[in-house]
Amino acid sequence: MRKGLLTATAVLVATIFPATTSAAELPEIKLSIQSIDTPTAQVQGSNGERGAAIARLADGRLLLGGGSTGFTLFLYDLTNQQQITIGRAAAASERINDSRFAITDISVLTQTAETAQLLISYPRFNSEGRCVTVVVYSYRANFGAQPSLKRGKMWFQSKPCVAISAVQHAAGRMELIDAKSAYLTIGDLGYPEIGDKTKRGTLGTVMKISAKKVTQISSGHRNAQGILLIGKDLYTSEHGPRGGDELNLIQQGIDYGWPTVTYGERYSPGDYVSPTNPESHNGFRKPLTYWVPSVAPTELIQLPAASAWGQWSSSIVMGTLREESLIFIQMNNKRVVGQMQTVNVYERIRDLDVTKDGSIIATTDSGKLLVINPLS
């Protein structure tokens, strides 16, 4: 680690909560978890602490996005636990002192040993309009003797710009399609008129973006904090209101119902929007599965095939905040949810990645990196 950066390592066995039994029940999952302190990558602000965004380079090094500025990009080496600062993705004027104003995701377009072309998403504060949009820019990162981060072209900016007093639910997760395009989730940003299709613009959507073109894929999303492409199948994990968290299979032109329907419940009468038909999904595309009460889902990853995870290889893994767990999800024919197991890791999981050999890498709101493997 850098000078002044404390490190700590611990290994524990996690508690599991099995899913409903079936005729061919998959084995119980037990985990070995290495915990590493990375406090300088943790985002802090008036809204509490937030874990860093994460992306893995081809050589195994990690990019972490966050820090005290919310917008700092770090390079982290797991082999020696060393961290260096690459640069800042945005100016201080583009945020307020709130931990939600931070890098939300990092995608690696191309890379060499010393450089990488990146996409970085974040909610941006407009000081003139006192409002917020979600933006995606391209960047060139240099990891050499003089590390640097240079911002390039804007790929996307959400519309409308939402009043700062309302802002929440930015989403901003990305999944690469190839070196020139990506899928992007945009939350409803707490926009009070999200139910008006003539006013909500690109809020509450999944978008396909490139340097030259933006296409809307789907709508009716509240706050999709996870996104995963498996073959041609695109999945998202989404926060519902007081329950009703969802795993969705995304398809072109489909409205997934928010804010008209949700399996969750209404908040107080004074909340920014009140679903017309809570505790149902009638009239709209239903999720593959949902959670009541809420688990507060975050990122999605897929375990490698034929890995140390045994019969759980190739499964989807979902992080959670409220549940402080990983949820392992077996997919049948890629479109039907099979067995699930919820494994407690005792940390709020903000972001996930996975190594080539199947180690799960997680960032936590407490400022840790977790390296997670099946307990042998």
C-alpha cells in the first residue's frame, strides 16, 4: 500500500442461507474471505461512506474509483498490496460533499502494459442550474513512471437535469459490448415526474452508448445497480422501494414498469413518487425473480466455467448492501432462475469483479477489498 495506508488481512468462513430445496440441490457454499483495508479509496461525504468502483486489468491489477474527492482513480496491485494515484476523473466543481457524487463505474476499452482507454461514469453537479445528470466520458490512463488520467470525449449525458434537492438513484453501471460500445443503466434520479413519459427523458433506462451514437434499450427502471452480459442475454439487478428488488432480463423496447408497478411497498405519502399498483407487476414485463423484503442489490458478475466453484461454476453472483451478502444464482437455459443461495459476508458490497481463475473481488462501503474464494 501507499505510505500511510494501513492494511489488514483476515480469513473467515461465511454463513449461508440456502434457497428453496429442489430435486437436485446444489452443494452448500462456504467461503474463504481475505479482507484488505483500502481507506484512501473509500468515498466519504454527508451521505455516509461508499465503497470504490472497481475494474480489473488484464494483468490482474485493479482500478479503484473514489477516494476523498469521489473522482480519484487509483491503481491497486493485489500481489504486493501497493496503491498509486492515477489522477482525477472530474473537477471538484462537479460534485457536492455527498458520497453519492463519486465514480459509479469503470470499464476498460483497450489496454497495454502501461496505458488503458477507459469509460468512467459518475453523477455530475451543474452549479449553474443546481441540478444533476449522469455522464460517461472516455479517458486515457497512463500507469507509467508519471501516472496520469486525461479526459476525452463525452459519450453520454442523461436528461433532464434533476434538481439537486431531489437527487438519488443515479445507477450509472456499465457493461462492455466491445471496445467501441457499452450498455449503461440510468436511474430515475429521484425525479418527481418520472411517471410522465413526455418529461422523464433518458431517466430510468438502459442505454446502448458509443462515441458516436446513443440508443435506448429499455425503460421503467428505478435504480439498476448491476448489469451483466452473458452471450446475447443482458441482465440487470435493480432496487425497488421498500422491497421489490429485481433481477431482470433486458430486451429491446420493453417497459419494466417503474413507477407504475413494483413488488415493493410505497414509502411515506410525501415520497417523490407513489407507485400506482404496488405489490404487483400486472401489465408490465415481470422480473426473473424479486426480493421482498429488500436486499439492496448491487453489481452482477458471472463465475467462470469449470472453476473451483464446482457445480456453481457459470452462475451469476449478485452483491448486496442491506443484506451484507453475496447471492449465488443458478440460471437454467440462461433465462429461468434455478437455485439460489445467500451467503453472508458481513459487509455492504458496493462493486464486484471476478478474476480469470474465479476469485471474486469486492469493494465494501467500509473501505475494504475482499478477495473471495470457495472454502476448500
